[in-house]
Amino acid sequence: MESEERVIEINPTPSILASPFRMYSNISKNKGLLKNMISRDFKVNYYGHVLGYFWSLLEPLALTAIFFVVFVILRGDSDTLLPLKIMIGILIFSAFSRTVSGCTSSLVANSSLIQQVYFPREIFPTAITGFRFITLCLSILIVIPYMIFEDLPLTKHMILLPISMISIMIMGQGLGMMFASLQVRIRDVKQVIDLILRAAFFLSGVFFGAEHIPPEHLDTFLLNPIAVFLEMGRAAVLGDTSLITDIQVVRSIAFSIFCFILGSIIFVRSERKAVKFL
Amino acid sequence: MKGDTVISLENVVLDFPITKSSQTFLKEIFTRRAKESKIGKFYRAVDHITLDIKKGEVLGLIGPNGAGKSTLLRIIAGIYAPDKGSLSVKGQVSLLAGLGAGFQRNMTGQENIFLSGSIYGMSKLELTELMPSIVEYAGIGDFIDQPLRTYSSGMRARLAFSLTSHISPEILLIDEVLSVGDSSFKEKSMSRIMEMVKGDATVVMVSHNAEVLREICDRVVCLNNGKIDTISDDINEVIMRYRELSNLK
């Protein structure tokens, strides 16, 4: 009996190096809660919908149809794959941007719960990221019918798609966790983040691929890890990786891991102080 | 092992920031009058509290409004980290403050029990086992499969109370006596709280009900302005002191 005794030493600020491990152990100890929080997001978001989760598939399908009409039929663009490229860009980017802004406001949005019960607050941003990631996985299935329709072969490059999705979500959660505590004190933070995300939408080539960038600027364009991740997703589906180099891929993945670790350090070390401002 | 210290606070201090409106904040930046204003000023909610609570003890907290009772409970529950001093808590803690943490109006009663229960730290297995008992105690029958928004406020409160009363932590923190529902349910819930308190759990409860305190507490602490004013196992003495303090205000 006595050996099972748990001693909770409440230590507000773990050391910088220990913070990511603290986050990892807190999350793994509360897997059941995390699962319930993610399923709460699904139930709340799709409540009262007859088609439920199918909407995450139907919406991109309808959007692709619209792009097809606009770009291929009306504008006569010869690239019939353009709607697919745009679609992949939009799906991955919007999952990313919703993760960033959701994680940024995760402490504020759950303020009443935070003041009522204690559980590791890392659960909030992680649940948001989990929910967005699962939704992204469901909606990205849209590429399958398109690939069959366009007769695109399945290549070994397909592995880049999950890699790019996971990397960009890790980066999104990291960025969001950096600002979550600041958002508690200064609510203007989210407005700024949303503006930056909108700028990133246009600068990361969501609506155009890297092939539209003049070759002399391509390297500069691909310094942006978001652009690299979107190109990775497109390259995976189209089976053509000629636009991105291995170095760019590795660099971007390393950057997203760096963001995540930095975000977890900032979050774990600052949330205890921040909740007093709620 | 009755008699071991399970909650130990040593010189615990907690400051709350005095938040200014954003307009004042901007004005200060532009007029550079920040120095003379209240920047960096804090409100001390808990002021050097040292307190040991032993296993199985039932400790009452009493005090005028704003004395720091709820804040103290929240510190023990881990919601706020003390700014100074040290705190150690041995065992699983549950804070009952407000009912139905995390309830969602568009989810069914059952889904809410699983969600809220896991927020309180219960596992899925435990909740599945307790489900029939929770539903029965709440007395809401078939409504358990309906979304929460269809519930009357009384039903909602009963479901929430029923869930919280099925939590059996080693340390139970109760903020004000939860009285919900119609009068018969109120009696039922009061006796349930007594049951929980009289079990082997360590209990810290905030209450202003002198009768309740006399009946169940081993020791009562009277807080005033974030400090311990009186602490004694002579409960009447503490209650007298509390009445004195409230009359002074």
C-alpha cells in the first residue's frame, strides 16, 4: 500500500531541459483524458449534422469541383492537376493555421475549466492539434479518387505526404504553445497571429505551386518551411519531387521539431504564472 | 497509517496580479506615467500560510469574503502554484468547486459523464462500472441518452452532483457546500457529502455553516486577509472569532 504513495511536489518551473520531458510524461499519463477531449471536439463540431464526419471529406470535394470549374473550364488552364495542387495546399495549410490559432487561445478558451480542476494544461493544445490532425487525415483522402480519375500512379514518394502532414502539425502546435500564455495577458496576440497566418497563406504558395516561382527565387521561396511542407504534399501525390531538395526537406523538418521543443519549453514554464491572469 | 501528514504548506504566498484595463495600459505607455501608477502591484491573496494536515483529518475553512479560502483550496489542488513557500501533497486530490466541469450542452448525459469524469481523473473503466449507480443516484432515467441542453437546470445539477459524489479521492477539497436540486435532493446530497467526509479520505472544506463544521470537522481554521487568524480543534472558539471578524467588517 505505502509503496504506491504518490507524492505531488508542486514545482512551478521545471528546468529548460526537463520541460519537454515533463510535457511528454504529463500527456502519456493522461491519454484517456486526451482522447476524450479530442472526441469532445468532434462531437461539438459535428453536432446536429446528418452527414457528420463526412463533411470533412465533402467540403474539399466540393471545393475541388469549384476550382476545376474556375481554373480549368472557365480560365482554360492547361494544367488539369492545378485544382488538386491547390486542394492539397488548402487542406494542409488550413489544418496548420487552425492549429496555431487554436493552440494560441487554448488557455483562454478553457479558462473556466482551468480554474475548476487541475490537470496538466498541455492537454489543451495537444487535443486541438490531435483533432485538427485527424480531420486533416480524413479530408486528405480526397486525393484518392482524384488520383484514380487522373490516372496518377502511386509512387514511393507517397511517404512524403504523412511526413509533411505530421511535421507541419508539430510546427503548428509548437508555435501556438509559444503564444498561449502571452495570449492570456494580452488578448491582442491572437489578432496579430491571425494576420501573420493570413500573410503566410499567400506567401507559402497555397494557391500556386513552386513551379510558378521564378527559378532564381525558388531557393528563397523554399526557405519558408510551410512552403516546403506544401510542396512535399504535392510531390507525394504527383510522384514528382524535382522541385524540392533533400536539404530543404530535412531543414524544414528540423525547424518544426525545434519549434515544438521551444514551444513546449515556453508553455510548460509559463502557464502556471499565466493562469493567474485568467 | 492515520496520523501521517499528507498536505503540508510552508510559508505559502500567492499574489494575484491587479489587471488593468487595456485602455489604461495604452495610456500609460503613451503618457509615460507608468512609474507612478500601479505597475507591478499585486494583491496578496494568501499570505505566509503554514499548515499541516494529517491523513484522515477533516479540516474546516472559514473566514470573511475575500479571506483567501477558495484560493487556498486551489493551491492545494494544484491550480495555482505558490509564489513563495513550499507545498507538498501526497495522494490523489479532487477539488469540488462548481459542478460539472467540462459539461457540454450538445453531448448526451452519458457522454458528459465520461468527459467530465476523465477531467476529474477517473478512468474509463471506473466510469463504466459506476455508470448505473451514477445514473440511478441522479434520478434522471432515460434522459441519460439525451443531449444535456434538454435537461432542466435541476436535472443538470443532479447529474453533476451525482458524478462528483462518485469520485473517491484520497484527498477531497470541497468549496462551499454544494446544495442543488429540490429539497429532497438537497437532503440526499448533504447526507452524501457527510458520507464522503466520514470515509477515510482527508477532507478540507470551506463552509459557513456552523452546524456542519461542528458535526464533522476535527479542526477549523479561520482565515482573514490571506493569513491564518485562528486555528483550533475547539470549533466553537473559531466560529466565535469568525463572527467577530465578520461583524468588524
